[in-house]
Amino acid sequence: MSRPRLRRLLPIVLAAVAALALTGCGDGAAAGSGGTAGRTIRIAYQAFPSGDLIVKNKRWLEEALPGYTIRWTKFDSGADINTAFVARSVDIAAIGSSPVARGLSAPLNIPYQVAFVLDVAGDNEALVVRNGTGISSVTDLRGRKVATSFASTSHYSLLAALDRAKVRETEVTLVDLEPQDILASWTRGDIDAAYTWLPTLGELKKTGRTLLTSRELAAAGKPTLDLGVVSTAFAEAHPDAVTAWRRAEARALDLIADDPGAAARAVGAELNLSPAEAGEQLSQGVFLEPADLSSPEWLGTPGRTGALAENLVSAARFLKDQQKIDSVPDLATIRRAVYNKGLPDDLAS
């Protein structure tokens, strides 16, 4: 299998970074100059059901930060978001835990920090097989074509599933596709199976069956998460903006728990789904309560970083074993990349 797209693009991205440096742009902080007036916060989002889409739809961040222009840009995968961070063109992003583990490892060593847990992957990411393929277990994937988005949480989970079933990666033809391209290849019959996330996953299920979910892999010791990360430069320059963003995301988690109908309407509007469809998709994820974020299990508090750091080290170790990264960062390095400054106060509205 070829090396991940992110690794192939790295020389191009580094050249772009050099060009940005020469033009005086892309310093990793909010664009603009002079106080907060005229500044832009560049947010990378992904089209999966989450509180992040609620924040975008309801413009809560725009309300909280009237001195900033909030620019939302859609990305198809965590690999592409990592590329954008390398190019210093993003300040805040929604990204999976596997791409974050990769980003914090060599050769990328991206200077960003984990400041929020958007959700824990459950049934909203899964391995599905097309009807008529005769595939009934992960071991049946030998000799088959399986699509996923390289350097994503789904890619990580697929590798974990193969490893668990003692199927070597070389025994399967892995195809690197973004979710919309997975759906097109599936429809044409070009692939036999796919590991991906909602809403594409929901479309695949209409003509396929679920073989394994990320909820099952989490129970087996390979959990994946969707995280909110912020560039280190931005966090240092704009801590109040980070607090406002955190509070907006915490408000979205409360809405999902307290008023699922309103949450579904907001997410549905962003994904072009009916409220019923969006509600059903939201129900497949695992969403924390805001108070949980500062617990020892997740981000922790200043001086007492939570177990999320160990989760990221474990993910990096697995990626190293799979020869996807060059080395595993030590726990101290990962702990420094967990932004728990201000917790739990930052989550209070």
C-alpha cells in the first residue's frame, strides 16, 4: 500500500509554508491586526453529526465574539486538516483522535493542542460490506477491496479491526477515498467494503450490512474520538477566544442532551437531512457532559492532565507499529499538547 496522502503532500505543503512566510502571512494566529477589530478566526469543520455543527448553524461563536470574523471552512478528513495546520491556515478544528496522534508525532510535529472532546465514536463510524459480496467476517476481507480515508479515525479503526482478526494489511487492497468518493465507488461496485462515518455511512447501509462498529472496537481497547484542537500560537495569543469557543461547544453538548429535537434541526440544516434523520444519526454517537471534560478520564485540569493523553500515546504507538509514523511521542510531550488551562471554569456560561 502507498504511504498516506498526507505524507506525500508534505513537501508541497512545506513549500507553501515558506511562501507564506515570505509574504508575512500564515503566522498561526487569527488573521488581521490591531486588537480584535478586523481579526478572523479560521475554523475547520467536518460534515459529521456533532455539536460543532450546532455551533456553526446557530452562530453562537459569532454572537460571543463580535470583534472577530468567524470563517468556517469544510474539510473532508483529518488528513486534510493536518495539512492545513502545517500550512498555518487554520486556527481551530474538529478532527479525529487518530489524525491528532499522527499530527503530534514525527515527521509532522504540528504545534496544536487538544482543547475539547466533541464526541466518542460509537455506531457513527463502522465497517460495512456491500450486499452480495459474501463477506460475513473481517477475515473474509482477504483479497477484497476496502475503502477508507487514510490518516482518519476510520483508517485507524480499520487497521485495528484487521489486526484484531489477524489479517495482514497486505492481504487486503486498501483504497484511499474521501467519504463522498467512497459512496460513488460503492454505487459503481468498485469496492467490496468501507470503513467510514456518518452521514456517508448511512447511505452505505442502505445496500450493505454493518460488520463492525467503532463502539465495539472501543470496548476492545481501541477507542476513537472527535476532538477540538487549537493551534498553539492562537491559544497563546487569544485565550479569551478559546474560552468563548469552548463555551459555545459546551452549550451544544447541553442542547444535544436537553433538547435533542432542536439539536437535530440544527444538524439537519447543516447536513441537508430531515430532523428525524439527523436525530437518528446523533443518537449513534456518544456525547459527554461538559463537566466530564475536566475529569481525570478526559482533559483533566492544569497540573493534572487527564487520561486522554494516554489514549493519544496508545494511538501513536499503534500507528508506529503499523509503520504509519516515524516515532511515538513520549507521554510528557502529549500532556503538554492537552490544553486544559482554565478548566473547568471555561465551560461555565
